[in-house]
Amino acid sequence: MENEFSLAFHGGAGTVTGSKHLLTAGGTRVLVDCGMFQGLKRLRLLNWERPEFDPGAVNNIILTHAHIAHSGYLPRLGREGFAGRIHAVPATCELAPVLLHDSAKLQEEDAEYANRKSYSKHKPALPLYTTQDVERSLQHLTRMPYGQWQPLGDGVEARLHNAGHILGSAFAEVRVQRPDGVKTIVFSGDLGRYGAPLHRDPDPMPACDVLVIESTYGDRKHDPTPMIDRIREPFRRTLQRGGAILIPSFAVARVQLVTLMLRELQEAGDIADVPIHIDSPMAVKVTEIYRRHVHSGELDEALSDEEWHRLFPREVQFCSSVEDSKALNRLRGPRIIIASSGMLTGGRVLHHLERLAPDARNLIVLVGYQAEGTRGRALLGGAKTLKLHGQMVPVRSEILTLAGLSAHADVDELMRWVGTAPSPPKQVFVTHGEPAAAAALAGRIRQFNGAAVHVPRLHEWVDLERREAGGGRREARGWTLIQLRRRKEDGRWRMEDGR
């Protein structure tokens, strides 16, 4: 359709992973984010399916930030035929290669381990993509500095604003020239917190016709108690009884914040100067990227250069190789281990979890959002056993949840950001949240500014032109909803009315 003006939600709908929002305007197709599904098996299996849109027809991808839930499908999409440009701010262009290479390496290692131990039903077990796929996808990465308009074709242009979530995080403002004037769509990406360490507050939201907003914490508020006050006593108690502290942590933003707090606790004498092991080569690389961007304008200026260059505590030890990690897993006695992934979905942390979880002296600290279907969510729910490397492992260790350390805005902060717009949007789509969270935020926004608010389903397709023109079938909230059907005719994907 030459004059099509539509949005399709091919990820981040009904879940916090796999974000993919496809904007079509005439002959231009822009995919905002290209994330990998994580968590529940039914979601992970979606990564192996052919996309419900033609990857070769996508002209541009706008990457809001480097987290795998937003970038992790890029290498696979390239294998499926994408050959356009990937736009991201300079810091994301540095972070994305680190995270994507790590993702590919973890998949390759997990597949190799599964084949060696014969616990996978797939013969052989394969990675979703390889390091070679990552290298090919990175050739399409182009820098798009904050605040600069970038033409994308056919009267479509976009610019990025600081989202305050992690280094390089952005929300996208897209302008589309239509016959009746310019229409503006804002995609929030993941929004950060206000007044949080490390990162600056999110930029104000610009005026727009359509808003696509995340809802990770759309139904809850973060604990206002200072984080360092919440960890002081549990950490001291664990180390005094000879236990180890395992902190599954995201390598971007979370490791840096955790190490800052540990350094403060040790220097104040609040916890013992035990060895601190960072079992994540990626976290070390990411920290160096953070240091290079201290004066970029998006990091917390309250931290001096000296503090940034002393980010790690005195007793920190880095585990770069697999052999180092294996040796660490044999060490006993009080110590602190920081390893990724933050939701316990894979990687070296699983080997530490397998050893430490059965011992009641130890402490496992969950420091971020735990998606449905992950081992982190299972621990959050009080699981007494976990499946690790094909066997059931008992959980007797103490579990400490620190949701307030999340880099995601909570519901009040999301509403605060929405309120920074000079005028309310006409339409709002609430995405990137589990159903209860998305529904709660939708209700808050509807009550706040009276906008037409909808929570899209996976693969739902919305005809924005009919809504504006006033024609076609209408749902109760005033727009046409059209389902994307799995049909391919004459080499093209066909959109069909859901009636």
C-alpha cells in the first residue's frame, strides 16, 4: 500500500522482552528496536520463527539502547535478510558490539555444553546466531547523535533524546510527512529514573500525535529507602557467618552502580574487606566505555573524575577467562561474586548459582527486574529448586530482592515523564510490560490526560491513517485494529483486516 501509515507490534507486547515496533509510512519501513525474546519457553521459541514481517523490506532500524531485550535479535534479522541501516547514539554504537558478541558467545558456549553433556533434546543444539552473524550486523551500525534530525526516506525523519536508563539510552521522536500535515510519533524505549546515581534524568517528552511507552514497572513503585541502607545489614550478616554473596547483575549500568556501593561500604568499615570477584569480561569493557563518556552530558556530573577512575573497590578481582571463572567456582569462604546475566538466563552465573544456592550460609541478591519465566523470577517467587544444566538444584540460600536498584522508571516516574510533554498525545500504545503492569499504566494515562490508550497484542497491526481519516472499522477506543496474518503472496507479506 503506497500510502500506508501504520504501526505493528512484533515484540515487547504482553512481555518485557523482544521489543520490535514497525512503523510503515508509504514506502519507508522503520523498525524501532530489534530485541530478543527471553524468559518463558513459549517466548524464547519465537526467536527461532521467521519474523512476521519481511526483514528485507525494512529500510532502517532505530536502536533505543544496547540491552539484549532491545538489540539482541539484530544478528538473526540480518541472517533473515535485513540489509538496511541501524541508527544509534555514539555510546550505544560502542556498547552494542560488546553485548551482542557476549550474547553470541554465551549461546555458542551453552550449545557446546549441552551437546557435550547431552541434556538438550535438539541433536545437535545450535546457537540462535554466531559471532560471525554479529560481525555482519555491526557493519550496518551508524552513529546518530542526540538531538540531530536524521532523514530516513519518503518524508520520514527521526531524532533521539536522552532516556536516562543506561549509557546511550534514548527515546525516539519520528516525524512523518502526511498529506494533511506532519505527524509525530514518540517511542519511549526504556525510561530511566529521576535523581538516580550514574545517569542524568530523562529529557522532557516532546509534543506528539502518537506515544508508544514502556510499562515495565507500570503497576508498582520503587522502595524509596536508600539502597545502601538496605544492603548494609544483610551483606554484613552473610559475610560474618562465612557465606558468599552472589549478585547476578546486568553488565551495563547495574554492575557499575553495585561496585560504587560496595566501595562505599568497605571504605566506611560497614562490611569486611573480602575479595570481590567480577566474573564478567563484558562488565569490565562496559565500565571502560562509561569512563570514556563521563563528560558526554548524560552521566551524573556529581561523580568526580577521580571517583569514576576509582569505580571498583580495593579488593576487586576480575575473571576474564573461562579458566578464571572455573577456579573461582572452587574457592570457599566469605566473598562477593558479581556475574551476568541479571535474570539468571544463562552464562557463568549459572555455575556459581549451582554451587551456592544449596548452602544456607550464602546470599543471592536480585538487583533488577526479573521477567516471567526466568530463574530470577522463580527465586523471587520463593522457588525451592531450580533447573540448572539439566538437573534440579535445591535452593537453601537466603534471597534478597532489591527492585529499587532497577534502572527502569517506576509508575510514578513514567507518569512524571508523560506530564513533561507540552500537550498530551492523541493516541497512546502501552508496550514492554507484563499484562497487569501494562493495563495499570494504561488506566493511569487515560485518567491523566484523556488520551485514547490501547495495550497492543503481539503482532497487532494498527492503521493510523484510518484513525485520522475517520474511516473504517472502529474499536471502542476509536481506532482500527488489524491483525497481521501469516500469509505471503507474490513474495510480499500481506496485511489482512482482522474482521
